[in-house]
Amino acid sequence: MKRTMLIAVVVMGLVFGLVAYAGAATSGSVTVTATVNPQMEISVPATAVMSGGIDPLTPNSVDVTVTGRSNKDAFLTAAVTKGTFTTLSSTVGTTDAWGKGGNLSKTDTVSGTVDWTVDAGTDVSGSVLYTISQ
């Protein structure tokens, strides 16, 4: 009986020892950090045509939609090169606040004129360079 009791105590000790060992905590944690890189994109149509042509000293305009995205407050600027127009202008300023987000959009009205020295039937062109900065 002593032997049976001793065997029972040893078996119980082994069972509870394994259960206690299996239930021991085996976890940990790590803090992960990263710095978000600045990103920005811009999309501009390749061409814009003033409908109806242009008459001397009568301004004509075309709307140009500039789209993009930026993960930091951005500014939109426009640099106008008049080319063969007499005058060419943009409603985008030198530092227009554009904001931040994944769906930014701005409609720019580009206006141009020609004077009486430009021959009828002449195709005139100029350009607007749009830039975003953060």
C-alpha cells in the first residue's frame, strides 16, 4: 500500500509538473516604429485647346484640371510661357495652397490673346508648367 501510495504521489507530481510547465507564459512584445516618407504625384492633361479659335484682342480661355495627391500639405504653382500668344495667363498663383490627401484637384483657367499682327490661320501655342511642392 505504501508502494502504491508512493507511485500515486509520484505520478500526480509528474502530471501537475507537466501541466504547470505547459501553462508557463512564453510571450513577448516588440514596439515597431517607422517614419512616413513624403510622397506626392501630379497629373496634367497633355494638351488643352481653346474652342472656337481666337480673335485679335479678344481673350479666349480653356479650363485645365490638375489632379494629384500628397501626404503632406502641398502647394501648386504655375509657370506660364506665352509662346506665340500675345498674352497667356493662369489663375493658379505662385503659391496656391493645395492641401493634402489622395484626391486633390484644381481647375485652372488659362486665358490667352493675340494682337492684330498675328496672321489669320496661324496656330498659336504656349505652355503652363504646373509644380507641386511640400
